[in-house]
Amino acid sequence: MSQEFRLEKIGLINRDKKISFKFNGKKYFGYEGDTIASALIANGIHLVGRSFKYHRPRGFFGAGVDEPYAIVQLYRNGETDPNCRATEQELFDGLETKSVNCWPSVNFDIGAINNFLNKFFPAGFYYKTFMWPKSFWYRIYEPFIRKAAGFGVASTKHDKERYEHKYEYCDLLVTGSGPSGLASAYAAAKNGARVILAEDKPRFGGSLLTSDVNVGNQSGKEWADKIISELKEMPNVTLKNRSQVFGYYDHNMLVMSERISDHLPKSKKYSPKQRLWYIRAKEVLISSGSIERPIVFGNNDTPGVVLASAAREYLKVYGVLVGKKPLIFTNNDSAYETAIEFKKNGIWPIVLDTRMNPDSEIINEAKSMGIDIRFSHVVIAAKGYKKVKSAEIAKISEDKKDLGKIENISCDCICVSGFWTPTIHLASQSGNKTKFNEKIDAFVPDKPKQNEKTLGAANGIFTLEETLKTSFESGEEVSKKITKKENKISVPQVSEKKHAQHDKFWCVPLPKGKTYKRFLDFQNDVAVTDVELALREGYRSIEHVKRYTTLGMATDQGKTSNLNGLQLVSSIENKIVPSVGHTTFRPPYTPVTIGAIVGREIGKHSKPTRKSPMHHWHEKNNAVFVDAGVWLRPRYYKQGNEGLFEASKREAKNVRENVGVCDVTTLGKIDVKGPDAAEFLNRVYTNAWLKLPVGKARYGVMLREDGIVMDDGTTTRISENHYHMTTTTAQAANVLSHLEYYLQIVWPELNVNVVSTTEQWAGAAIAGPKSRNLLQKLFPDTDVSNEGLPFMGYLESKLFGVHARIFRISFSGELAYEVNVESNNGNFMWGKIIEIGKEFAIQPYGTEALSTLRIEMGHVAGSELDGRTIPYDNGLQGLVSKKKDFIGKRSLNRDAFTKEDRQKVVGVVPVDKKTSIPEGSHLVKDANASLPNPKLGHISASCWSVEYNNPFSLAILKDGKNMIGQKLFAMSPLKNKSILVEIVSSHYVDPKGERVRS
Amino acid sequence: MLYIKCPYCGMRSQNEFAYGGDATVKRPELNKEVSDKEWDTFVYLRKSPRGKHLELWHHVSGCRQWFKAQRDTVTHEIFKTAEIKEDI
Amino acid sequence: MQKYSVFNLIKNALKGHKDWEVAWKDPTPKAEYDVIIIGGGGHGLATAYYLAKEHNITNVAIVEKGWIGGGNVGRNTTIVRSNYMHDENGLFSEFGMDLWRNMSQELNFNVMFSPRGIINLAHSDAQMNAFSRRGNSMRLNGIDAVLLGREEVRTLIPMADFSENVRFPIFGGLMQPSAGTARHDGVAWGYARQADSMGVDIIQHCEVTGFDVDNGKIKGIQTSKGNIKAKKIGLCVAGSTNILAEMLNMKLPVETHLLQACVSEPIKPILDHVVTFGAGHFYVSQSDKGEMVMGGDLDGYNSYAQRGNLPTLQHVLTEGIAMLPFLSKLKMLRTWGGIMDMSMDGSPIIDKTHIEGLYLNCGWCYGGFKATPASGWTFAHTIAQDKPHELNAGYSLNRFSTGHLLDEKGLGTKTWIS
């Protein structure tokens, strides 16, 4: 089976390996090394999609990253990817692909009706209509527009592929392996620099693969191959193909995406699909080349209109003819290379050159080959709907305003060249301001901002000789700075054809009476008339033009359209291009897979999971876990068919009646050491700390400087100059940073050190009336009586030979202790507690029971200390020292904080003693008041009191201290509840605090 | 990603650090009478210039030292970093 | 002013769209105005519009350093909502919602207000409780809010991660059905066009270089286009507030930070709501064009750069995939940054200042876009009446002294932590 448009003897594809693939359900074949685009063109297919707005037929325009049209849906290994660029996606066996944005098919697309109505849809038309009736925008118009827009269809399935990240440091990063990239990388590598050379395409060599030049008596390609094979052997060089450096960030950090498996039917085992490289480069040489820009003419979006350079690439790399009757339309010499290439392969092109009488070596060569060249000629419009069938051409006057007689010539493709635009994206991203180069009608990098330099075509240098010379020099220069070596490379002899000056002509005028659409942005259907309209309506800044018309906002980000848009604006506004200015280049240079940006931090690994040493025991004992920050904590231990409510009630009740044990490892723990530790704590906490004896613990509250409670916890004096501070699980990291801030910055004179010990200690809280009996059995040789270890006492002992710290502190309000052992003994401790506790009917309890116990005792926690409350609000005013200063004290005298009717924590009981009050309800006087209904406070925490067997809640209530005994409504409109409640003291159980001291 | 020189550890990538804001904020001394205005200035007012900014960074995933940096808030160029006790 | 309508569109189409008038003029500044608004962003343009419409003050100039709509009104993620807990924020924003609902018709410019609903996902019971507190507060303030269970969320966002392999499972969410999105550029242009038609001068590419203050009274401004006098001047320059404040020797409880956003390539409709992730800071909606519009955390250090770094986006997109795994296969197309006024309690300031005739509108943090109409309306009132309206009374500058803070997140003064 031969392919009609494939040539036999030319190209870099592997003809030994045929690859079959499907396009829109039909089977085709190509060769290894083809892209979807080259394989389809080889099969004579040019219609691949439909445009965004008018649904006009779309073919292939480029041959790489600049492609504005050929966006397809890709199917690979049971998954589908939307918006795949057919000019970049390499063929693999079994590849399937479909056209997007068309229905029912790309050949017959209903949406194309838009094209016939296009005069009603100029730029910004949607701002002017769809306003009546009011509700129709959201209900009718918008859904319709949404459906019509978008390209591919995203799968809602989880991505099965793996993406990895790599961090790399190098002396020199070279972005692009064309002549400038190869020369500079080679020179630098020879000087001993650690070089990374990145090439977006599968093949190294860039323009050397397609241009007809001679370097050191070899063809460009041969020279490139030689350099590449040498670089490959050098240990200080990393060569990466299929790798796009897409972003140039601060401090010379560049990011590159490497496509490792995209060209394979499926990713190999242990191999990611893509790898994202964060590269910190000492120096960067930007050798990203240039992109050919089109000349704008009528119906220039018709399939079969291609860039002349792309036509050449299809020929020389893929052995594919974009057409057999090519019309070449150019304003410069480079398209002649395409013409000559056609001719060499037996195809007779016609060249239309906008210039009057150019003279150069290459034009003469074309002439001598007998190629039909017509100077001062332009294409007025392409003819044909789904494929170019002919072109209307005419002679154009010297001032480029008047057209001669229109002639129709038959052709099957139009290869267009409007000269070259340097790819300055990376330089611009790095902060380089860029400047306009009149000679080439394009922007080039100006003074570097970071350690970067732009070479070759990317810097507006379009001759190979100068490119190689300057690139070798630059490679030597930057590497010399780093390696201090000087290994001069002699620049090879170059022979290339000298080019004549290009014509500063980029847009063909419309003949009288013709209304052909002349497109600037092919994907977004932005035509010359759209830009004219925007300017007419006062959208004159280039950013306004871009936003109003969507010029340059398609997935190709305006690579082929931006400069022509600028030219148009400047010519209408009668300004020079640089004064119009270009829109900002932002990363990424080309769209990057989001999965690759994210890497391995997906699913369970999206955030770290921290587990206590006893986690495994909890799992085995049917714990249901809850996230507490990044920690997992047992919420309750399920027995039989219990749910959360029953289980937590049982566990809490058992604490009140017998004894329970709770894993408190997650609490933040900080060692505070040094002769000034007491003084430091005295400044950090609101209460007094100077007189705490060794072997005693104290509860403390710390504030932010704005007076808001930051955290609370107990701190124990372990020895003279050593304190053990505990924080809440959530605030542990913040508190440590806070302490370090004050020690290092505010009070450096204090001789104190702090260090986190959270992970060094495993903790178990043993709570309940029988806790002392249990403790005695755990520590038979230690006096743990009320006298030996009083409330807020501390001692150290051995738990069956294991060093243990015992704190007599209580969060549950019961007689309670907290035992800490070194983390690796945590399981041992836990096992012993459970084993020996059996005789006292011990049960483990989770955070839910813990919460119940603290709520009915009126102990405040995270839901009250919510970053908005002061000590008074939490009933902690007794802990606020009047005598000494501390962090945040000065803020407590603000008006709002000292108001008579300031909010305060209270207890709330439903009057019916049955109805649980949803957390997050608000307290109001009148349940039926009109909205907005004034809110007096909110329910911060609710539980089922196991002591009284009825619901109980805590609330932060305005004028709380005077509200005890009042009846209010707890309203939860979200749950459709309005509950009559009575305000009571927050200390619902054991208000005098006798149990903890018993 | 910024590349920051910790005065104690050397060049490290930004993800090892936490930002600490304006380094010129000075906490009033303890036990000293301060006016409401002085106090509010300390708690709520920060320098936020366009250009050179003296700021604090904290090497949280490293030596856990706070230090000063002078950075340009437009270009992100870091001119100098220094220990807290040093002047920039 | 030319009316925008489908009939006019057809009429003009038949004439080749040659007769469309400019949306706003390009005047040279007069020597003096009754009011000058500094900043041609959404808030400034809206303020000028409401000064003219509600207070009949039309001798007004908007002075803009660059091009109108080029700041945060053109750089946001287009979310419009009033799902606040504090009364001051809720009632203010809900007043704005009414303005949003009628904006296209009032401005005769389709701002594409799309009340598609915003869903804040919750990943723990504690978060469900916090959302209940906020949602109940909204409801008691007359703002719509619905608490969703896990299964209800699944019905609305079936492609969210309901699998086993998830770090923070979805417990439910809080939804404001009437919230949604609007076309950001359209808002700026719509206000500009109407303000212009009522006589407001929109002066672009005019940078303020100084203020004339005499004896505690504002007299005018110095600009790159000369001195302009005015009796009253309003500052609406989010992101540049500190720069102008410095010219006035004012210190404000505002820091300047960078917030990045990004969009994916356009795909066919897949997500019908605005969704936020509860175990981090990520929000997403799908634009009418099909792009997934995404944002999240600040870059984390003071910045005026309008360009950010990748780790922040990586972090944001990590949360994105944690919530909506299908995002993994999409491609990030475009990223950009906006400069935020981060206030010390996360809420804005709309107030008079100690200088007579100088008014301040700043500190919008992440929430400036949705506030555009209400901010303009109340700021116009504050300027015209020389006193705040009750809707913006809570947004006073002295609340930092009095302690009447409006801290929705309870994070305090470390503005860079979100």
C-alpha cells in the first residue's frame, strides 16, 4: 500500500517500521518517526478539525509547537487526552485520534452555520446582545455558547499515568539544539562546563535538519549528527530530546517538561509518562530559534495553506508532500528553499514574491531550475472550502496599495512565508524588556536581566555563519566564567546562500467589493475586521485589543498571530510597532500537562500523613480515624454495629465511670531549655511562670500580639532549666516558629533554646476515677498517691524498665494522667496500659469522646480558640496576669475587647433536654424575626452529656456573663432547625473542679 | 523559585524557608508605656515598598534560624542576607 | 449613547459594522474636577458610574496609569459571591449581588453574570461545622446557602474525587446557589462606557506623581499629564495603594502580595459550578470558552511583580488534582499574576481619611472582583455624602485601633499565609 503524498527517497523516518493508526475511525498507516500530522498528510488528509468560533474547516498550518489548527483528541492505552497537537504527537502503534469541535463529523459539521452568519458575530458581539430577557443568559444562551466552545473532551477518570519531578543544577542550560544550541553547548562542554542541552523535538538539529547548508564540508545535518554524537559521549553533558523548557523563573530557575512515554503505545513499567525538571542553571543560553510568520490574505485559514518552512519540514524530515501543485507565497528568500526542495523532488511550484525585483543567489538558483517565479505578486484569497483548490492572485503596486487584474490559478496548497519571528519567550519571561528590531520587523531580547543570553535566530541573527560564530563564542565565554578553562574551538567553514532583504509586507489588501475573511489568529477566528472593529470602538491599547478580540489567546498563544496583530494595530493607529508594544509573554511557552506539574503528590500522597507509633494497634482495634491537620487520630473504636454517636458515648461514659486511654501523641511538644526559660515563658504566656517549681505543670494561654488567643496547653518544669511545653496538634508548628521569632529577634538576650520533641515522645492520656489504680499497677514502685503525685504534678519513673514521664494533667476533667515514653516504646506502653487496665474495665477512647468530655467540663478548644477570640471570650480571664507584661497584653485594652457586653463562652441546654443542637447554629432572641435576624452568638461545640444524659453545647455569646438563665433560640436554617435553649454555665460537670484533684 | 542564601547554611531553594515579613518592625519594650498609636503601628502597620524591602525569612526546613534579607519586590533580586544581629 | 441590542447588532452587521461608536472617549484632562477617582479598575470605574448615577456628580475624572481594566479586574478568576460569615461582609456583598443580577441590563453591556452556584467542599466534620456556622449566618442575613452532604456533592460534581485513594475525603459542602461568575473585562468596560456617557472623563496612561494637600485638605493631584485640581479625590488602586499612600505620608494596614491564577486549555463543558477545595486553598470554574480557571495561594512574600513562580502553582494544582483528578490530563495553558492589597484582617477598607476630601478604597485581598458594584456604590456614597454608608461603616480604617476586626479566616496579621 503506497501513500499518495509520501516520497520514496527523502526523510528521516524509519521506513522499516510501518505503524497503523486510526483517524476518525478509519485505519491508516505511517512510519516510525511520523507525527499524526505528517502521517495524515502522507495519506492526503488535510481536514482535521474545525475552528473555535465559526467552525471553519481546519487543516495543518505548521509542523510543530506553533501549530494553531490541528488539535485532536488522542486515545492511548485505554485513556483519552483532549487537545493534542497533531503536529507534535508522534505516531505509535495502535494510536487512535479524532477530530474535535465538530458534530456530527469533521466533514459535515452543523456548527459551520456560524460561518455563514459570521458577519453577525464580530469581535465582542456577545457583549452587545444576549441581555434580554434577563434570566436567559444563564439558562439559555450561556449553556448554548459553552457547548459550542471548547475543543477536546476531558475524561472524568483518574489519570493512570505517573509523572515525576527532578531537581537539577547545572553550569549551563541550552534551550534548543539548532545551530546556535549545538555550537554553544559544544564549546561550553569542551571547556568542562556541566551542560544540559534541551530539544523540544524528537530529533536534535533544529533548522540544520531542513536547511540546505554546508558546515565544515558536510551537510548541515551531518555536522549536527557529528556534534550530537560527540556530546553524547561527554560525561559533563546531559542531552535531552522531547524536552521543552517552558518557563524561565526567578533566580535562574527554569522548568522543562520531558515527554518520556508520550510517543509509546503505553508507558514502560517503572517509567513515567513525563518528567518535570526544575533546573537551577548558573547560565542560560537561549537558542530557541524563530517561527515563520504568515502573510495575511483572504481565506488564509483554508486547509492546504501552510507555512513554507513547515512544507519544507514535511518534505525533508517526513518525506511528505503537502501538495503536488504548490503555490509559494513569500516576501523573503527563505521560501525559495521550499520551492527548490519541491522542484528537486519532481514537483513544479509557482512562486509569488511580493518584492519587485529581488536578486540573490537562491533566487537565481530557483530561476535556473526553471521555477515559475512572479515578482510583485500576491495571493488575494485561497479558494476551496475544505481544501485549497485554487488561488486568486494579482500583481501588486510598488506601494502595496493597488492590485492588478485578478487571476485564478489552480493549486492544491499555498506555502506562505512572511519572514521570521524570533522566539523570545524565555528571555522575556526572565525579565528581559525586549526591543524592536526594525531590520527584521520583530522584537528581540534587549539587555539580559538574569544570567541569560539569546543566540542565533532567537536573537534575530538569520545567517548560519554569524550564528555559529557568535554561538561558539558565547559557549566559550559563559563556560570560561565558571570553569576558568579556555579551550578554543575553531569555527567550521560555512557555506550558505546569501539572502536578499525581505519585504516589509504582511497583509494583502482586499480588492474592491470582496469581503474575504483575512485571519490573524487562526484558532480563535480573529480576522482583520475584528481588530479594526475593536479599534473603532475605542479598545485601543494592545491589551484591550487582545481581550476584546481574543487575538493570541488560543492554545498556540499567538505564536503565529501576535506580531501580525501588532502590525495591524500600529498601521491603523498610525504608530510604530514598538510604541504599541507587545502583550506580556508568560510561562508556559507551550501548554504543559497539569499532572506533570503536580508529579507524585496525588491521591493519598497529596499531603503527608502522620501517624502515631500506636497507629497499628488502633487499626487492629477497629479505630475509625479522623484527620487532625496532617495527623490521623482515632475518632472512635467501633464495637459491633455502633456508629459514631453510640461509640463515643460508650467511650466517654467509661472514662467518667472507670478508666479510658487516649493516644495524645499528636499534641505538639517543645523542649524549652536554658537559664532564662522561666522568664521567657513568663513573657509568652498570659499567666505567671516565674515561681513554678520543678516537678510541676501549669496550664498556659498564649496570645498573638493583636490580643487574640493563639494557643493553649500545659508546660511542665522537668528540671531547673528545662521545661516541656505542649501545644495543640494544629498549632504545633506555628508555636515553635513563634517562640523562635521572639528568642532570635525580639529578645536575643534571653538564654533559651527551643526544639520540637513532638516526634520523640509517644503519649497516652489515662483518665477516669480508676486511673490512679491503673497507674499504681503500671508503676508499682512509684508513689502515685494524691500526695505523691498531686494534681499538676510531674515525675519520672520506669514503666517495666522503660523510661517514662508521668504528668498529672487532665483535659477530660476527670482524675487523669498523661504518660510519655520515647516514641519507639509507644507500642509497648500502650500494650501494657491496655493489658493491665483490663481489670479496671479500661477502654480506649477517641477524639469524639475526648471532645464530649471536654465540652461538658467547659474546657475550650479549637472551636472556641478560632483565631477571633480573646481570653475573656473563653472564660480564661483568670489566667491573664495584671502584674506582668506578656505578648499581646497591650492589645487587650481595645474598645471592642473591653466592652461591657463582650461575648463570652456559655453552656447551652435545649429546654426539652432532648434535641441536639447542631454545631454552627446561631443564637437569636426571636426565631421568627424578619431577616437579617440579629445574631447574639453561635454554638461552637455540641455533645451528648454522658453525665446528665442530655444534649449540651458550648456557645460564644454576646454579654455571655449576664445571659445565664435566659432562654434563646438556637437556629440552624441550613438544617431547618430552631431549638428553644437555656443558657447555663459552661462548666456543666463538676463546676468546682474537684475530680481532677481527687 | 527563589534561591536564598541562609547566612548559616548557604544557598538553598525557597521551599526550605518560610517568609516573615517586614524586618524593620520593632516590638515595643516590655513593661513600657506605649501610646495606642505606637502600639497599633507595631501590630498593624508594615512597610510594603515597591523596590528594596528589608524582610525576615526563617529557615524552617533547615537550621531554623530567622535571618534578614534585602530583596527587590519587583524583580525579586536578593541583594543581601544577614544574621539578625547584623545590619544590612 | 448607542444602544446595544440584537437588533442593533443585525443592523450594524448589514452595514459592515462601520457605524459602531467608541465605547468611551479619550479626553484630555480638564484643569479641575469635582471628584477625581485614581485608578481605572473595576472599583474606580464603578465608583465614577455611581457618582454620576446615584449622586448626580458628573464632573468626574478617572485617572489611570495604564489602560482601564488592566489591574485586578482583568486578572481575577471571575467569581461573584456573598458567602461570608461576618454580618458586615455578608450584608455588603449581598447588596452587591443585587447589583450583579441587574448589571447587564443596567449597563446595557452583557457582563455575562452566571449564577451557577459556588460550592465550598468540606473534608472533616469540624469543617462542616465551621461551614454551618457561616451558612447559618448567611441564611439569617437573608443570603441563600445550602449545606450539602457527600452524596449531594457527588450529584453536582460527580468527577470530584470520591475514590478510596484520597487523602482528604469529601464530607460535604456549603453551597451558595446564587453565586457564580461574570465576564471580568465586560464589567470594567460596561461601567466605563456608561460613566463616559454620563460625562465622566476617562483619562488613560496618566500616572499620578503627587498630591496637593493644603492645611489638611486635598487640593488636587500631579500627574504625567499635568496638575489637576479637585475638591475630592478617591483612591481605588488595589495593588498600588501603598505606593500612593507613601506619597501622602500615610501608612496603611495593608501589604502588597502576588496572587497567581492559571487556565487550562479549553475543553467541552465538564464543570457547571464554581468549586473550592476545603483541605487547602484552590478554586476552579470553567469559563464559557471552556478553559478551567484556577487559583489558590499567594506567592508568599511581598511582591509587585505581576509574575510569579512555579512552586506556588504546583502547590495549587496539587490541590486541584486532589479535588478533581481529571485535571491531571489537561494542560496548563496560561498563567498570570495580580497584585493584591492584603489587609491585616482580610477585609477591605472603604473610608474617609485624616485628609479632608481624600477617600480610601483598598485592602480587598482576594475578594475585590465580586465586590466591584457594591464597592463602587458605597464608595460613591462615602465621597458624595462625606460619610460612610451603613453598608461600609464596618470597613473603617480605625477598626484596627478599636478591635472591631473582620477576620473571616481568623488568621491575624500574617497576610501572606492563606
